[in-house]
Amino acid sequence: MSTSAADMDALHTRAVAAAQSAYAPYSRLHVGAALRSASGRIYTGCNVENASFSIGGCAERAAIAAAVQAEGQAFRLDAIAVAAFRDDGRALPITPCGACRQALVEFGADAQVGFRQPDGTWLTVSADALLPYRFCFPER
């Protein structure tokens, strides 16, 4: 499935809405993600923090988990948008973290990944471009 500009715009809108549900009392960084699977279904996620930071969860991986739960092992990522905001609602230029980049390429190295730039515009690149030297098991 190819990703048009209109498709990415729709994902941007859904990511912004998902960020409103984030639980971020520590960082005050509210992140939402909206993805479209290769089957055309849309899934969203938001970050959920915890006082023990390492057990918090990112929006991108929350959306991926929802997609895997719904579609099972056949899930493949087509496109995802990530939106981040401060407590005051100001949009921030945040890219997926390293762990999320690894998860994105696991399900779709060619998937389109959209995120805001410092000037407020959206940039869309492939998941592979975000993590060209990803971890993978050697051939057996």
C-alpha cells in the first residue's frame, strides 16, 4: 500500500489526538502515534510514564502492540506519524527514540515515518532511513 500525502496528514491528525491521552506527569512530554498497517487498519498509542522511568512505554510501541494484538503475527507496518507536545500544548520536534526505531523496522523497514521538524513542518522518511544499522540476528 503506498502512502499518499493525504494518508500521512490523516495519521498526523490521529497522532495529535492520541497525544492528548498521554500519561506524562514526570517529563510532561505528551506523545501520540498513529499507524496504518499494510491491511489498511489504523491503530493509535500514547506514552505512559512511570516513576520508575525504565518501565514506561512509548507511543509508537503502544500503537504497534495494539496492531499486533489485533492482527497477530501477520501485522506489517505501512506508515506511522508521531506527535509530541509540552504540557502547555506547544508542539515539539520529536523523532522516535532508538528502541522505537528498532520496533518500526521490525515490522516495516520501508514504512513511512512522519514527525515534526523544528519549524513545525512534518518530515516523512522510511523507517530504514531512521535506523540504517539496526540490530538483526545473523543468518543461521
